[in-house]
Amino acid sequence: MKIVAITSCATGIAHTYMAAEAIKKICKQKGHECKVEMQGALGIEDKLKDVDIKEADIIVFANDVGISKIERFDAYKDKIRKLTPHAVIQNPSIIFEE
Amino acid sequence: MDTINLAEVLNKETCILDHEPFASKTEAFQFMANKFKDANIIDDVDTYIESLEEREAIGSTYMGNFIGLPHGKSEAVRIPAIGFCRCKEPFMYESYGEVGEVKYIFMLAISMDQGADHYMRVLATLASLLTHQEVIEILDQETSYENIISKLQTYEK
């Protein structure tokens, strides 16, 4: 499967990066392709391309503050899983749960 | 992964090994904030603790896996830094309605300064490393600050 994710958090430094790493790690373990865009204190990093979003099987939002440029996902609402970065860090496999 | 210069943000003075377990999170905050003050990382203990509590009020900093990751962004912070405290035994850490056993406290001091990106990058890298069990083992077992820094710097995913 192809997974894409966006992580963000209030302070933009701890949960954003821990959640991103947790997602990358679980996808690697399970043999899935994965791209994670981080919207943290350092700005947008590893920005997802439109083609990544289009081809993704699962889109994970792991955010507790608003996502910038969210309109990119408007056409793919059925693939989005809305979670918090905290939930993803504590139990990364949650991203695969329906 | 790029080698990270963790020693730039984790000082020997704020790396406390084998401390007695704290009676509460509040006591841990006081202890660590005072270490930051002694190391000239923050100007004022109370102002910094206020910023920790502000963060606590919007979500949990108990990260599971015996880790507490409180972080405060404050005018009182002179330079972004990390404090690490390893307790001899876990203590009960309550955060945003969540309660868990914490043995490792990572306290982040985040400055208001937008020019601090370099340090913020190191803080972000450390946060991501904490999801790796091998890193937790280094933090659990190494017996000195110097060993922790050198093992973490050579750790590769």
C-alpha cells in the first residue's frame, strides 16, 4: 500500500516529529510505501506532491492544529483517517485501522 | 540519517542520571527548571514553568514507553535546549487526564527567537529518535553523559 500522512502539533516541535517518525517506522516494518509531510515550527517539510496524494491508499491526518493547504485533499476525503499525533505515537498501527 | 550534534542542545549540567523518582510531575518540573536556570538556559524559573503548564493544558506530554516530554515555549528561554532526567524507578506522571509511569523525562526549552532554526532542528531530530527502542536502551543503560552523547551521535536508524 501507499500511505501519505501530515503531522502537526501545537508547539510544532515534539509531537510533529515523533508522530512522523512513528508512521515511517510502522510502514517500513509492514512493507508499505510512505511519505510524511511535517508542518512544524520549521515550516512545511517534505511537502507531499499532488501525485502522492492521488496515488495514496490511505491519507493520515495526525494533527491537533489546522493543516495548511488542506484543499489539496478535497477530492480524496474517503481516504482520509483523522487522528491525533499523540494517538499515533502511542499506537502507530492505529493508522491502518478502519 | 545525518549525524546530529546533540551536545549542542543537551548539556552535561542538564543531563541528570539516576535521580530518585519524583513525587509528582510538578516536583519534576521544578527540579528540571532549576537546572535550566543554573545552566543559563532560562532567565526565570517561574515564567518558564508557566509555559510548561500552558502546554500541559492543551494535550498530554506522557508519550508512553516510560517517557515524559514536557515542553515550554517562553520569553524566558535564552537558547533552545533539552534537559534529560533518568529516574532510578518510574513515578506516576499525570498529564491532561492521562496517567502513566515515567522514568525518562525530556524537557524541551523552546525560545521565541525565529533565528533558532538550527537548534530547533536538533530538538526535532531528538524527538523523532525517541520512537526508536534502541535509543531508549542507550538512554537507559549508559552510565555517563559522555557515553550517552557519543552513542546517540553514532546511532543510525
